[in-house]
Amino acid sequence: MILERPLAELAADELAAYRQHHQDPPEKPRGFHFRKVSQIEVAPPEYLIKPVIEKDSTSILVGSFGSGKSFIVQAMAYYAALGLEAFNWKPSGKLTVLFILGEGQGGIRRRFRALEIVNGLSLEDAGLFVSSSAARLGDPAFLPEAREAVDSIAEERGGVDLIIVDTWSRSLAGNENSSEDSAAAVAQLDAIRRPHKAAALVVHHTGWSDAQRSRGSTVLPAAADNVFSLEKSGDNVLQLTQTKAKESEPMKAKAFKLATVELGLQDEEGQEVTSAVAVETEVREPEKPSRRGTGKNQQAILATLADCFSHNRENLQKAGKDPEGAGVNLHQWREACGDAGMTRKQFYKAKAALIKAEKITIDEGGYVSVH
């Protein structure tokens, strides 16, 4: 455009056209930049499983050893893969679900077979997959392996919706107590799921002195969008509550019991092989928190109890059996505490305090349960 008159004499529309023609085009933002809040679209939450898990999010389910965590997430995975509403949890469709198993590869098929029997619906055509081995989250060499495995499923199924990690401690390459190792593992999990805008659900153990706090570094719960807590009562009711909801109202509490299911199989001794499924039951009023049973010796014997559970679970897994069936009896616990330098008098006093505080129970066979 060639100017034939001074700018002041140009009509308003000509002036606008001139400026548009001669001004430099705006540069596209590259890398880190800022946007006006008003230019960001306001949108409702997109749920993958309403009202529990949003799309492209990270959630954690924490619970103590033997609290039934895996049964809950396995039921969620089963119904989500079939696109079925259960427990008032509604999946957005038939989801593709990947299970990263840190333990229990031998028993996982029996668990899902029990769900098939109870519901009369096969997983034959469902998009539910389990890993061949534990992950090594945080190990740089593991990332390309995991991406390739997830990408292949995404290509086959047209996407990946939900990645379940069970459990966090058995899926880490490093130490769960290390902030550095945990941060590397969280970053790697994000790098695996985010290209597919998949959600992650991580199963994790609680601390031994706090039934609602996850064990180890706080990096994982700090990074999570949602945190759920599962507690098991003395009469084996599993109560699920949401303790963190970053972008929405917390989910209403749910309660479950485990129902035994015969699988139509016999073991080598001719005994019926069984598994269990989670069924919904009545929610109870939450109990007031107690500070009893949190003294130095009580925490010490709880930590030793955790070590005993871990040892027994590893032995079951090596034998090809379901590690969720691991138990610790009073004799093993007492002897392990003695090996750690605690006298019998200290052990029995601490044990009595834990029972009074309702943090543990001991059944007629002498086996210990943690609440």
C-alpha cells in the first residue's frame, strides 16, 4: 500500500487497513509464557469414572496391609472396562485399563474370575490388561520400555484411559522414603500417562502410626489430584473416604465387605479354590481419632509388624501364591521384636496399648490385623 495522503486525512477504515497491513504479525508464544485468565475456557470437570476419577488426573488409594485395597481397585477396573455402573460409580464408556502389578501376578486372574462369576459377564472382549512384571518407576531405562508397552495398547484399542499402579512401593526403582526417588517416579508416571491423557490410580500403604496418611515421602500425595483412604474395621467392613479433592467436592463415603466366591476349581488336595469380591454395604459414622497407642514402643512394634507382613508377602509371591493372603501371627511378631532389641515386657505392654486404642486386633488363631 502506497500513501497518497497524510495519515491524518485517511478515513478510519483506511487507517485500520493500513495498520493491519504494516504491523508485524504477533509472535506465537514459545515455551514458558503467560495467558490472560479471561482467555481460558471455563469448562466443567470431565470424569472418567464419575464422581471418583477425572480424566488426565492422578489419584491415590491408601490403606493398611490386608485392608482390601486391591479388591476395591480391581472391582473398579472390572466395571470400568465393561462400561458398567457399580457402587454409583459411572464410567464414561468402556474404558481401556492397564494394571501395573507390583505383586500378586499369580492371583490376579482368580480375582477377576470371581468378578466374572458374580456378574455373569466375561472380560474376553474388554480392554483390561495386566503387566507381566513390576514397574521400575524412576529408573531412566524403564521409561522407553513403558512407553512402548502403553503405546502399543493405545494403538490397538484407540487410546488408554486408566493406568493403575498396585502398589507404589513395589513399583519404584528407588526408595519410597526418598523425596528425590519419589519425585523421579511421579515424573515418570506422568510422562507415561500424559501423552494419552490417561488417569492414574496409585495404590499405596498407610503409615503405621496414622491410618489415613500414606507411607514414605509426601511427594506422591502432594502431586495427587485426589486421595482416598480405606480403613478396615474389626468386623471386616472396609470404609472408603476421600481425604483430598483438588478440583471438586469430596466423594461421599462408601463401605464394602468381601464376599467369598467359589471358582469351580480344586487344588491339589481336592479343596475348593475360592477368591473374593467387594460388595457394597452400609456406611458407618466415622470414629473420633484417638491419640492412644502412638507412643515410641507402640510405633516400634508396628514398624516391626510391617516388616513381618512384607517378609511373608514376599515368601508367598516367590511360591506363586497370592501375597494378599499373608498373615502374621503373634509368635512371629513377638520374636521379631525381640530380635530388634525389645524386651517381652515392653512388647506386651505396647501390644496391649495398641489393642486398647483399637489399632490392632488378634483373632483366635493368634493372627494380627491392623486397622
